[in-house]
Amino acid sequence: MNVTGTIAALGVALLFAVALFAMTVGELQVAGFCFLSASLLIYLRERYLVD
């Protein structure tokens, strides 16, 4: 089991949850930053953490 890859995937899920919550309360800059961060984390996970 790849622990670092799993932690990164949980981080992505958390970032998406925060982004969706931020969108519902009108904090669009926070939501955009969370979506961007999640996208970068997905890229880094697929590029370096998953075999």
C-alpha cells in the first residue's frame, strides 16, 4: 500500500470539500485557490507518488 499516495488522495478530497463549501458561502477566491491546489496535488500525486 502506498501511504503517501493515499494521504495525497485524502488531501485532494479535503481540498474539494473546502472548495465546495467556500463556493456555497460566496468565497470564490478561496474556492478557486482550493481547486487549483487540488489540481496541482493530483498532478504531483500521479507524477511522483504513484508507481
